[in-house]
Amino acid sequence: MADKHDDHDHGHGHDHGSELSEMQLRVRALETVLTEKGYVDPKALDVIIEAYEKRIGPHIGAKVVAKAWTDPGFKQALLADASKAIGTLGLEQKVGDHLIALENTKDTHHIVVCTLCSCYPWDVLGLPPAWYKSAPYRSRTVKEPRAVLADFGVTLPADTTIRVWDSTAETRFIVVPMRPAGTEGWSEEKLAGLVTRDAMIGTGLAKSADGAAP
Amino acid sequence: MNGIHDMGGMDGFGKIEAPPAEPPFHAEWEGRVLALNRVMQATGEWNIDVGRWWIETLPPAEYLASSYYRKWFVRLERLCLARGLVTKEEIAAGHAEGPGRKLRRVVPASEAAALLSRRNYDLAPRAAARFKVGDRVTTKNMHPVSHTRLPRFARGRTGTIERIQGCHVYPDATVAEGVERPEWLYTVTFDGRELWGPDADPTVKVSIEAFEPYIELAK
């Protein structure tokens, strides 16, 4: 634990480091009080942390997208009710209800944001990246999505409709990016390697066929 | 409330800094804070809407200066104090001075994995949905001082019902009245120019998830 903390401090300012130390102490104090009061089982905390460190991440969403690319029946079911369709895949962790899959096409590009907090489909993408929770992303995406995409190095044709989804309730969204050209006949597993986290948020595109791991 | 958290459409925050890869947690305490929030919310002392409200009511300067997990930590500490679960003295000392009060639920390690699946906020409807897909609706020009999920940029604007998302716990009532009341939820889609003026990019469409009390039929 201490090592991890120290690693993080490399390359950062000294002030940032001292803030982290203060937070370590404050968090430890609160956890101790809550545990001694009998409100918290620290082992329950370990289970949750380990799940997000090791098990729950964008590889889950990538598997779903790759299946949608190769199985038209599954894609149809996914777009109709993503929670239900993903439930049929037998994943280790149940995906919450009201997950909505949004299909990118040549005509329409979807991008997801939460302007009020940082709602994110954790159960299929894992922990949200820091930028997703940042003021620049939350403020700009609903107003100037093309400029936001440019920050991610993505330029879309001028006549593509940009469809922004603000996650203001307990619905969650996952984008199904367009399948890259030149991937005909690829296995689901190989295709999943092209599906990035950002492509499923809508700030990126799937990797091209030559970007795949060999 | 018209708080600092309601960021949609604000200018001046600059470029999005997106490194190619990030560790799951940037420091060990971030993971502890995430997990503490999960298990304490699961005690039933508050729900997700109340949790959000206690982040929104951070002083604006503190909100902007705090990282995501610092906000989560401050929220948890404030809520535990407000609910009488701990005392200031105990937090300062880092130790309990006496036993806690009886909670509806304490999450054992064996049940923690179940908290990883997002909770369902469906409630049985009290009445049929007032609007249907394709209806033109206008959001209310409302400025409640309590919690709401109708962002400022989308108030008093006219759009189209794109989807009916079911009947859910109404966050505004949860925080203002302390009750979990059902309301229909709709995806309402606006033309970018309706939100940002005639010079806005005509290819942009923006939706919000709007609870029924937020909208009325367009005139």
C-alpha cells in the first residue's frame, strides 16, 4: 500500500503529495471509527476494491460489443434491452437494469456524459476515468461535442449527427462503436481487442484492423 | 439547487486531459473511500439521491478544488455526522468512544459482491404515463433550492420524447420530502440550436433523462 502511494507521487508536485498524505490519515480515521462502531466490515471493503482493481473493467463491455458485431440476433436484443441481453451471456457479475446500448452508424455518433455528477456504466466499463468526472468534460460535451472529440483526436464528417446523452437519471448508456473495416471473419475474442473504453463512451472509435494485438 | 455541480454548458474549464491509461485508483485511500461509501449507503441511512445532494451542497470553491474521491470522502464524513452515526470528537481522535447505534443492515464480506451490481430504482406507477414517444414537450423553468436532476441548460426548452424509460424513484422528492415516490422517466431530445442558440452546430442533438414533473406538453 505504502509503495503504491509513493509510486503515485513520482512526477507530481510536492503539494499534491502532502494532500494525499492528509487524505490517507483522514480516511483511515473515519474507517476506523465506522469499523469500531460496528457499521463497517473492513473485509467487505476489500472485496469491493479488489473487484474494481481486478475483475470489473472495460473488457466486459468489449466482449458485449464484439458479440453484437458478430451475432445479429444478439445485436437486436442488445439494442432492445441491453441489461436483459447481457444477462444471457452468463457474466460473473450481474449487470444492473436500464442499461441502454446506442449503436453508432455512418450517420449518427453517440457520446455519453453526466453533467450533474459522473453517472457511468460501472458494471460494464469499470471505474470511470478521471477525465470523465472532470469539469472540462462535464461542462463542454453538451455544448461543443465536436471540440470535445477533437481533444480525443477524433474528427467526424461534418454531416454526421452528434447525439449527446446526458445521464441525468438511473439509466446508463454504452455505445456500440462501428465495426472496423477489414475484420471480416475475425473471432469475437480478436474483435474485442479493438473495442476501447473510450469507443464505448463515444469519445473514441474502435481501433482499426491493423491496430489489433497480433 | 443551482449549484456548481450543474456544469453543462459552462465555459472556461479548458482542455480535457485524457492520459492513455490510468491506474484503477491513484492512491490507496481512494479505493477505501469508494468502498466505504458503498457499504454505508447500503445500511439504508441514505440513498443515492441524498448522497448526491450532500456532494452538491459542498461550498463551490471546495467542490472545484477537490478530486472526485475527496468529494466522496467529505460527503461521507458529513453524512455520518448529520445522521448521528459518529461524533466530531470520534473523527478527530480516529477512534470510537462508544458502540454504534443499531442499523437496518451492516454488509458482511459475504454480501459485498452483491453491491457491485447497480440497484434498480423502479417503482410501480401511480398512474399511466402522461406522454408518449414523439410528443413535443417543454421543460419547466424551475429553480428548486433542493435537489433536482433537471440541469439548468435544459430548463424552459422544447424537445421531443424519444423513449419512455419506465417509472423510477423521483430524486427531487427523495431529498426534499424524504419519500421514494414513483414518477415516469423519459428521454427528451433537444436540437442543439434550441439549447445553444441559432449559431450552434446544427448536427448536434442532446438528450436528458427527464422525470414527468419536469415537463409539460409544448404549446
